[in-house]
Amino acid sequence: MNGLEGLASLATAACVVLAVHRSLWQFPLGAIGTALYFFVFLEANLYSSALLQVFFFMVQSYGWWYWLKGEKGSRPPIRRTSGRLLAAGCMIAIVAAVVLSALLDAFTEAEVALPDAVIFALSVVAQLLLDRKRLENWPLWIVVNLLSIIVYSSQGLWLTVGLYVFLFFNAFWGWREWLREYKRSERTADA
């Protein structure tokens, strides 16, 4: 545990609380948290998690734009994703994780290549769903957060483990809040 991990944890925790509230401020805080976590994970030889931070940093800009102006110049509502599309995204993510894991095993001293690669791949899908304001991002984050708790505890990143325990429960809260807003929007649209 070090100061960098602490700052990264705080910025990330603030980011996800703001995501539940659908606040645009989640994006600059998310960019700060991911930039800091890149170095934390690199130092821990969690290369997929470090690479994931690069992806997160890049999509912060896209998410910020989409949430602000992406729906024909206005803020988009929360929407649903079909089960078929969600299943296809998750299957592609698992295949990508296996390939990434094999590459990490072959070319790096990665500590836990396969679970780290699964965190990477499923997080990409979950983040794309979040950026598109899709309700199904939350249950996928629950899975990612649970796996992250296991992997990061195996590497002694205890502050990060604490963050992911928080994120695990936060994802249930986010799912509930977003579902409530989705249903409210549907009732308003039907009226």
C-alpha cells in the first residue's frame, strides 16, 4: 500500500458514486483515478489491469461527450441491452481474455495472467455499456468487482481490495438506482 494507491482509490470511489447519480463529474475523476492506477498495477505486474487503465482513460472522453451530447445533441436516457447482444459481448470478452492471458504468460512475468485478463476483457464490455448508459453495465460490474477482489488480494493490494469491496456493493446500488430511473422514464414516455 502506498500513497499513489490511496489517491487512485479515492478518485475511483468518487467516480463510481457519481456514476450512480449519473453525474458528468464522474469522467474527470475517473480519468485521474485510472491514470494513477496504471502505475499501481504496473508495479504489481498486473499488466492486463494496467492496460485496462489506458482503455479507461481513453473512454472517459467518449463517455463524457456521449452523456452530454450523444443523443441527437442532448443527454441520452438509460436504456436496456438485449440478452443476445450482452451474451455475445461477454463471450467475445472471454475469448479475448484467453488470448491475452496466453500472450502475457509467453512474454511477461505476469502474476495471475488469466484472471487478470478476464478482469480486463469483462471491464471493457461493462465500461462500454456504462458509457452508452445501458442498465446491464451494473450486473457485469458486480462480476468484475468480485473477481477483482480475489485477484488483487492475491497480490497484496489491500487498499485496492477495499475499494473493490466498496465497488461490489456500489454496483448493486447503481443497478437499483438506474433501474428505478429507467422505469420512471418508461412511465413518463408512456404517458
